[in-house]
Amino acid sequence: MKKFWHRPLIAVLLAGMACGSAWAADYPSEQDYFQELPVVLSASRLSQPISETPNAMTVIDREMIVASGARNIADVFKLVPSMYVGYENGHTPIVSYRGITDAYARRMQVLVDGRSIYLPIFGQVDWAELPLDIGDIERIEVVRGPSAASHGSNSVQGVINILTRQASAVPKAQASVSKGDAGVSDVSARFGGVGEDWDYRVTLASRADSGFDPISSVFTIPLNDNSRTQLINTRINYRPTGSDSLDIQLGYSDSSRQLGDQNPTPSSNGIFSTLRDQKVSSDFEQFTWLHTFGGDSDLQLNYYHIGRNTKDERYSMPCVSCSPDLNLIASGSYPVFDDAVIHRHDLEMQHTLHTSPTNRVVWGMGARHDSATAPNNLRYSPTWREYRLFAHDEWRIAPVSLINIGAMAEKNALGQTRVSPRISYNHHLTPRDTLRASVSIAYRNPEMAEELGNQSVRLNNVAGKQWTWHNISAAGGLGPEKAISREIGYVGQLDEAGSTLDVRAFHDQISNIIWVDPVADPNSTVTPKSFKSDFNAFYSGLEGTLNYKLGVRSRLTVNYSHQVAGASPSRVSPVASVNASLISYANKYSQTVPLNSASMLLSHDFYGGLQLGAGFYHIDPVRSLDAGLMQPLTRYLDFRVAQSFGGWQSKKGRSGGGEIALVVKNALSDHYFDYSTQTRHKRRTSLTATLGL
Amino acid sequence: MFRQSTILLFSSAIALLATWAQAETLNVRLVLSDSTPPYQQFSAALNQALAASKADVAVIESQAGPHTQPGEGAHTDLVIAAGMKAMELAIAKFDVPVLGVMIPRMGYEALLERGSSQKRSKATSAIYLDQPWDRRLSFIQAALPKHKTVGLLYSSDTHILLPRLPRGMSLNAQSTRSAENFFATLESVLNNSDVLLVIPDSEIYSSSNVRNILLTSYRHQVPLIGISQAYVNAGALGAIFSIPEQLAEQTGEMIVSFARNRRLPEPQYPKLFTISLNQQVAHSLGIVLDSPEAIRERMDKAGEGRQ
């Protein structure tokens, strides 16, 4: 339906007259020229272009998300250089920047529309049960590198910033159904409306699958990782005046996930992960009020609450072939309840202002209140309060050079105050070529589980000795991990079409990395884990992204990362075995990053509404410190073919008409495994039909 | 002695001129659509321009309303109608030549078409509020030389007459048939355009839509070129438009010329225009903009080249 007129052509577009003003519906009037308009792109809404940001940044837009064929939000991050994406099981993806030390990617902040979903107790993001449908994501910005000065604690290695679609940008109504291998059965429906001073959108979605196939040849234990998630999500934008905008977002999700083994393993020291359904429900409420003072100054108040309720109840079973001693100690069936209730309240004020045409300042303050009740995982039910004060200045010292300078001062829940500064200098060699150099410091606060973790189950009393299964026993007294990062980068525009190249070399040093410290408990069947500042580590490397536009209809993105890491113990333990394990871990640390990793996404729009997307991924061997085996070299290919019909079609969305899409994951059928050695990624095909109004 | 005689000579010349002019005083009736600032600014600037021209013109101002009568006050030689409402009334009620100002070309032509049967004989002319297409495109070319495809969005019942495109430029014009497909069409236009050019179409560019259009085009990193300062303040990359003061100056010249020959020239586009740019938006979009003066200079040069 696109019409192009090329020179020298005179075209007359059809007759009739637009109504002009309130007084006369017959003629076009001058009112179009004199109408008052609210300031829309006010100071806080204007983002920095990639060539002027203080950090390297990867932007993944809707077009790329669609072309990648990703069904889970986590899979999208495979398109970020140096990002690790793996699966613990079918419903527990692991997303981690700079390799992977353990299943909880702790050194990265994750935000959805400014709402931190990096949650207490363990410090992780539960990607599978987020009350957010992938179809509602407008774009994802990934800050590669520490950004505590702008995004607060835990922005140690990077920040993921997920931006959802504006209430007004959603079609009137749309429904989508997917069916595929591994029991994939997804349904989503969304609708929205646009009014004079308000817009809204609502999404209802349900996702279900039967997880991974177990590796039958190696393990005889069937893997149980079926899952089902249902969610509702709404966004309402209300504009009472031209200078005020209130954004309300609400969401709720409910999921059921299978965990555990059908048959107990003989070597579990008396506690088994029995087969059960873990139930998780999450909700959030977010209110953002933006007031614009003319075009040069904005005040934003943001409040949100996140609630999360986990029910995970398992029982131990008598050991089948344990030693006679252990049979006596753990002869019964003991409840292990990992139930948890979390509440997070966060309030933030942010003021953005242009102090001059060449200077923009963002400053503000915030407070966070996290509470958790997890009787079987924490010593007590803590309430953690954090306070922060931040300022960032973007100063264009000359038309060709820009300085970003900022800092955040933060008082964490343990009463420790830290200041995270950052300074960067961007120099435009030409309007198309920019060099960037930056230095920053960031901190990661200890998680509740690291400071207050306690997991213990009472077993039998044998000969006057009360035995326990004491898995975690945190001694406390931890301090934040500290990262110093230096980078130099280049951002270049390659051609008129907008192809870009972004390369950077980095060197990060992280000190006081918190890791496991075994403690003695003579009454426990297992050695309890405490946590201590164990390591100092470094990461250096080179990473880059090429976004190449091959004409209007094709796009190629290539990401590459070369990284090395190393660590040394930061302490000496009086216990020789602890020292030995520290040294052993430090030696393995270099394996937590893949030496080379790369991803490639090609998308092409054929004439007639046919679209093709193909993604190829490569990861060199990598090992997580808490997983057993080394993940070998992994390579796989995903592709998506879609045909749209009827209505209005565009690369980024459909309105009216519909679309049929075929997605094949791991098309070359390399039976690879990643984080978990119990699972196999096999070829998976799914079909999605979408119909819109 | 010399100075005295000069003054004498000068004052007698003025006296003479005044007498001559008095006999020929042009009675102008200025009808404003309403009393909002744009019309008030126009009126003030017109009075200033006429005063500066020293022509003997008497202006009586009134607002368009059901009670506006041609017979009020003195005899009228020429009606200046500011705005469509005033123009419609002036054509209907006055039997003297009417010059419409601050009206879009489409409005003017539609009005004449409808009134053609009634009062064909009466002389009418106009200074349009719109910028000519050549100027708008030349502005885009001068300000954004790398932005080759211009996106246009119009409601299906708008009538637009598209121009010859300058070399290297192409147009991606799409119409929205209903509110439902508005965003799909907008996305489609933005996907295939380097710049979005606003046209006066109140069905598309209503104040609530402008917000969403600006946000969506910004997300697509496509700059928007507006039709007034309000657009630039709201977040457009730039705009080219004529302010009431500039229109008043041109109107003043036309009145002076009318006083001399009692004839109205052909309807014309504004001669004077303003270029306004939003540097903050430009920075954010990674666009390097020249100063308005440099852009104007380049437009002039391109214009000479074409001629």
C-alpha cells in the first residue's frame, strides 16, 4: 500500500476537504497553524544518541525481537555481545553479562520501564514468570558496562532496560495463537484504545510448554520441567493537562512450574528434590507522573510496588541405598518448604533540566523498601531500606566533544554508604566517527541470602545427637563488591543508510567478590555454606556490534566478543581445605567467560508480505562455577518465516489482516547443552497465527 | 539659513502630500476572525507597517460576528479579512474588494468555489498562510541533505496537490482511512521515510494525535518537520512558517499598492518566513543542524540554481 512518487511527477491526492476548525466544518482553516501543543519530547524524554552515551549500548528493537523468533524475553539477549543465555531447566533461563559464575546473574541491573525486577532474596530475575508479554516490548536497551551513576547499585557489569509499548501504540485488537514441539501452547490477546487525553492497552497471555527433553543415554532421571504461566498486563496513560502525564501500569502473573525428580537419587545425603509444582504469583503496580515546565525542565515522580509469592513445598523421602548411618539419620519424610513472599516499594524523584543549550542535568533521589518472608531460606524476615541520591551532567564542551559526568551516593540496607562515580569523554572525530573513553566505579550490595541465608531441616535424633540437613548458614558481615571499569570505544556511522559499527575495549576489575565459604556444623549431614568476600577478579576484552542495512528491506546485525577473565583469592582461610577450594575456584574462574562468542541476525522483507529472520549463535566453551561440567563449544541456528496477509502490513507490526509465522529453533539439530548438563536443546518447531483488527 | 530653508521645503512638501493624500484616504476595514493573540498580533503589526509606510490609510477594526455590517462607520474601499471566519463573512457581506490573510490556500479556494455563483464580479485575493511546497521541500533539503525520502500522512478526505520534487528526493505519502488504521499507517510511513512532513490536516494532527505522532516518530528516529513554532516546542526537529507580523508586513505592502492602483494582485504565498529549529531534538537524534541563517542561505542558493 505504499505509494512513492519520484521526481518529476505531479500527483494529485484525492478530493474532498478536511474539516478545519470548530466553527466551520466545510473548509480547511488556519487553526492547524495556530493550535497550541503540549511539549511532548521534553528534556527527560530525549535520550542520548549512541554516539554520545557514556557507556556502550546495544539497542534491540521490535523488529529484531520479531525476526529472532524469540518466545522468551531471555532469548532476546543472545543478541547482545558478551551476554550469556542458558537454561537451568525449561522454565529457568539464566541471563548474565560477562560470562557466568553461577545461576544467579547478580552483577546486572534489570529494569522494565524503570522498575527494577532484579529481586531479593537471591538477587535474580525470574524471566519466565514476569507479568510481561514479549509482544508488548517496544525496545530493549542494554548498557554494556557499569552504570551505577545512572542506574544504581547492581549496575556493576551492565544494565538491561526493557521499554514496553506506549498505550497508544497498540492496535485496536489482536489475538495470537502458537502451537509447537515440546508442548508449546501459547495464546495472547491484546487490545487498546486512544482517547483525547488518555490511552490504554491491555494484554492477556498464557504460555505453556513441557520443557526440555532429558538426556536418556546419560541420566535415567526423567527431567520434569513443564510450566504454565498466565498473565494480564495493562498500561494507561492519562494527560490531565498539556504539561502533566500520568502513566499507570499494572500486571499480574500466575505460574506453575514442575521441579524435581520422580525417583530419588541414592546420593542426596538424605534430602531429595521430590517432584512437585512450584507456584509463583507476581504482581506490580507502577505510577509515573511527569510534569513538564516548558521544554527545558521535567520533574518525574515514580512509585512502584512489586509483590511475589512463591510456594515450593517438597518432602524428603527415605534414602534407598544410603549408608546405614545415613539411613538412621534420615529415615523419615521431612518437609522442605522454600516458600517466599517478597514486597518491594520504590519511590523516586527525578528532575531533568537544560541549564543551557549545551548542558543537561539529571538529578534526583529515591528510597527503596524490600521485605521478605522466607522462613526456610533466611534467618529472619528482613526489611531492607536503601536510599540514594544521584546527579548526572551532560556537558557539550564544544560541538565535537561531550563530557558525561555523574555519581550516585547510596546507603544500603546494611548501613554502608558508597559513592559510584562515572566520567566519560566522547569526541566526534567527524560527524560520523566518535571516540569514547570512560572510567567508572560501581558496587553490588550483598543479597539477603548472602547476608542472612539459613536453610536447615531437622532430621532424626540418633544417640542423643540432633541431626540436621543444614545447607546454608550465612555468617553475615558482608560488604559490597566493588568494580572499577575502564573502556575506550568507537562508534561510527558507515553509510547514508544508517549502518553502524560500535567497538570497545574494556578492562574491569572487581574486588571482594562474594562467594561460598564452607562452615563447620558437626550436627549436619552436609557442610553448610556461608558467604565471604573471596576473590578479586578482572575481565578484559574487545566487543563490537555491526548493524548493517542492506537496502531498505534487509538488515544484518553481527555481534562479536572476545573476553578473558581471571581471579585470585582475596583472603586466606585458617582452614586448609577452604584455601584449596578457593585456589581451585580462582583457577577455574578464567573459564567462566567464553573466549569468543558471536551472534548474527539477518532479516529480510520480501515483496508480498513474506518475511525471513535467521539467527546464528556461537559460544566458545564456558563453565559456571556452580555447575558441574564445562559447556562445550555451542553453535546453533534459528530461523523464522512469516507471511502476512490482508490489512496493513509493516515491518514492525500488523494492524488488521493477519500473519502466519513458522519458527524453527536449533534448525541444524545440534543436540547441544548449556548451563544444565541434564537438558538437551533439540530442534523445535512452532507455528504462530496472528489476527488483528 | 540653509537648514531653515530645508525644513521649510520639507514641511511644505509634507503638507502638500498630506493634502493630496487626504483627498485619497483609503478606508480599510480590518475584520478579524476573533480576538485571540494571532489576530491581535496581526492587527498591531499591520497598523505599525502602515504607519511606517506613511500612506494615508484609515483602518477600522472589527471582529467577525453575526452583527458585522458593511455600513458601520465610514465608507469602505478595501476589506482585509484575517482568518477563514472573517473571510467568509467579508465575501458574503461586503461589496468591495476583499483581501484574505492568515488563511490556508485550500480554505481560500474552497470558499471561492462555493461562493462563485453569487458574487463573481467582486475582486478577491489572498496572502496564504501556508508555505509553498517548493519552499518546504527546499527547507528539508537544505536542513537535512541526507534525508531523501519525505513521509506524508494525510486523511483520506484531504485534498493535497503535490509538487515537483527536487532532484534526489522521493515522497512516501499514505492516507489513513480511519482512526483504527492510523497507527499502522503511521508506522508504515515512518518505516520507509527519512523525515515526516506535517501538513495542515486537523484530522491527523489533532493535539492528542500530535503527541503520539511525535513519540512514535521519535522512537523510529525519524525527525518531524512542523508547521508552526508550537510544533518545534513540542518536539519537532524544525518548522518553516510565517508569523502574523510577517504576514502583516506583506499585507501592508499590498494595501499601499492598492491605494495607488486600486487593484489587488493575484493570491500569493507569504514572502517572509521563519525557520525554527529544535537543537535538543537534533542532538538526541544524532542530527547535526546548521543555523537557521545558514539553512536560509542554502535555500536561497538552491532557488537561484533552479531558476
